[in-house]
Amino acid sequence: MTATLDAAAARARLLELIKELAVVRGKVILSSGAEADYYIDLRRITLHHEASKLVGQVMLSLIDDAGIDFECAGGLTMGADPVGTAVMHCAVDGGRNVDAFVVRKAQKSYGMGRQVEGPSVEDRKVLVLEDTSTTGGSALTAVEGVRNAGGNVVAVAVIVDRNTGAKEKIEAETGVPYLFAFGKDELGLD
């Protein structure tokens, strides 16, 4: 078990790990359909034994520093799943009650017929998370799902922002703040 680092050390170490493990250079097609010269594969971070704990710590610190109060954290499956879980575990380790949730791309047509899975988000302050964002589409789908489930979205936060307009689009369409832990410039991608 690794010791908890102070916020600055956790952020610095997570940045090192992202640069080392998650930045893949070469032509790729992003989920948005756009072509890029690199790919930021944050699942290599959010599912990594050391980095996942740092993700929780860095994201929780980012949200706390912005003064945002929330009770639930999650987003569109699959990129947001381990981010929400990391934030939940970090919060619980600090004595806070934060639940995680998962938003499906579409409402289920069977069983309970839910789009948002996990503890209920109804009438609760909800933080929508994502690993990285290009167009903001995944976060917008998650915000819509959470709002349809009765949740009060208080912010959207991502680990890495690609600086391609997601922040502006999400803030304009949702009316909530968009925060990110790292910009692509910090990854040496500018």
C-alpha cells in the first residue's frame, strides 16, 4: 500500500505517470471522429495500481480547491467508471460519504430500465467525471442522463483536457463549471 502524498506531490507523480504510460504518439481516430497525432489512453492510468489512487486524490483536490460540494461522482461508462470509483475511495478514506455511479449510453430496455446505475442520484449534488474530453460529447450525455434521473449536476471534471473546445461547449450547454486537472500543454503535446 502506498502512502498518501501531499496534493502537489500527488499531482506531479500523476503527471509523470500520464506522460510515461498514457501518451501514445501516432495517427489515431478519436471517439469524436476527429483525427489526431497522439492518443491519451487514460485507462492505462485509471486502472493502474499506483496511478488510480493518485487520480482520486488529484481529482478530489481539484474539486475541493474549486469549492464545489458534491455527494455523488461518476459519468458515462467506460472512461468515467474508474475515475468515479477512485474519487469515491479517496473521499471515503478522508471520512467523506461520496457515492459513485455509472451512466449508460442509453436507458436499459429491460430490468429496472435505468440509465444511471448505482446509488440513486435523485435530489443529490452530482459531479460528472470523464477521463479526457475532446468534444465534450460523453460528458454531455452523462449530464443529460443524471438530470433525467433527478440529479443536480454541480460540475464536470476531467483528468486531461485536450483544449479542443470541450470546456466552452460543456459550460455553455450545461451551465455548470468544467474543470480539468491537466491540459495537453502539460503533457508536452502543444
